Amino acid sequence: MADRRLQVFYTVARLLSFTKAAESLHMTQPAVTFQIRQLEEYFNTRLFDRTHNRISLTQAGEEVFAYAERIIGLYNEMDNQVRKLTGDVIGVLIIGASTTIAEYRIPTLLGEFQKKYPDVRLRLKVSNTVGIVHMVENNEIDVGIVEAPVNNKNMVVKVCWCDELMLVCPPDHELAKAKSVTAEQVLPFAFIAREEGSGTREVIASYFSQFGLNFDDLKTTMEFGSPESVKSAVQAGLGVTIISETTLVKELKLGILCAISLDPPMKRPFSIVYQRQKFRLRAMEEFLEFAESHCEDIEEGSF
């Protein structure tokens, strides 16, 4: 119902990027440019300054942005109140998930949610923890689910369930028969790591710091951006790693990798995060409630 030109303008102004706005709105960049041009023709003034592949709001653009924010906010509030009366749960919901969660946990969650609310259009964005938190901050996604602690006063952070990270090695490795290993025992071996910005890497660094060790003390020989790549490297005998037990179900069942607990155990929270001041559409409220229920099932081992 809200003016499409205004919605497009608001997204471009918020992201200060035609490319990112097109991606967020699932439009082509020429279509976004056309909508902005139409709005500028309507007001008979430029709303953006375009210089050196960068854009910024003009004074008129700042005025339009302030009103657009209020108009779209009021529209969403009106829509939400009416949906509560009619019982409808519809709309677009953009979820962000860090890599491990996106690959191993969230498909089941989203599938069950979609069955319950088929009129909600779900979109999923995947990045590492730092990237997801950044998307939440920039209002690019409605809800994030991440695999590392988040300390941000502007966000609501709800711990969903706890995950254990374990040392992983090939079955013929000298540590494979150990009941548990300490941080110091990992240091002599070639180490396969996740990339910088990964929640897994952050948790490992925090754990090692408890014993006066740095992440750089590990003999990191390779870095990868996904758990699957890390596991493949370990399986090929290129080193050991520390990775979520959530990712290891298939490999442990087939006996192609071994997982050993660290002493003391290395655990981390999987958390739901969203902006504290964000207006919550009905679909978002229902998803948060559904996700929290899903997390309780995981903790109880019934899911």
C-alpha cells in the first residue's frame, strides 16, 4: 500500500547504495534508479549527490528521508494492528544466520515456520557472526541468529541454546584415542582455522586466552570460510581443527573423523539478536516466539 517510490528511496537512503538497495528489495539496479528518478522528478529536485561512485543525501533528501521514516513506520504500525485483529500473519521476514547455524540448524527451523505460516515470505542471508551483527545494526535484516557472544546495548540478545566445540582429527591421528585434550596439547599440530570474523574463531580465541595463550599460538596453516571446507581439510590429513559438534553428525556416524572434548569443555551460546528499538511486525513477533520454542526443544533433546 505504501508508495513504492518512497519505499525504494528509504532503502537507498538508509544503505547509501543503489546496489545494496536493489539486493535488499530484490529488484534490478536500473529499476531502483528509475524509482528514484521518478521521485526526484515529482519533487523537482535532486535527492542524492552522486560523486566518485558514492552517494549522499542532499538537504532535500534529508527532509524526505525523515518523513519517509515516519510514514513507513506508521504504515507498518497500522498494518500490524489490523493483522492482529484479523489474525493474519503475512509479509516479508528477512533472517540472517552465521555460517554454522545456516548450514546445520536453521533449515529445519525455517521449514517448520513456513509450514505454520505459509503466507510469510522468508528470506535468508548468510555471513559470519560479525557480518550478521552488522546487518542487524544497519537494519538490512529483521532477526539474526549468531554463534558467538554479542555485546551491543542497542540489541536484544537472547541465548537460544549452548553448543560445544570439539577438537577434530582423522581417526589415525595420535590424539584420536584421547578422552580429552587441553589447549596446550593442540599447539604442536597443524591447525585448520575459520576465517577472521567467524564466531567459531572468536570463541576459540577467548577460550585460549583463559590459559594465557593467543590464537596466533596455534600453528594455523589454512583458513576457510565454511565448516564443510574445514572438515574436508582435516579429513585429508592437513591438520586438526576445533569445530562445533553440530556440524559433525555425518562424519562421526561414518567414522571418517574423530571428535574429542577439550578440558575444560569449550562451549558457546547460539543467540537470537535484533534491534532493541525496531518496530516488530506481526510476522517478526511470531518468528521470535516460534524460534524460542524451537530452542527449548533442542535443549530438551526433543527436536
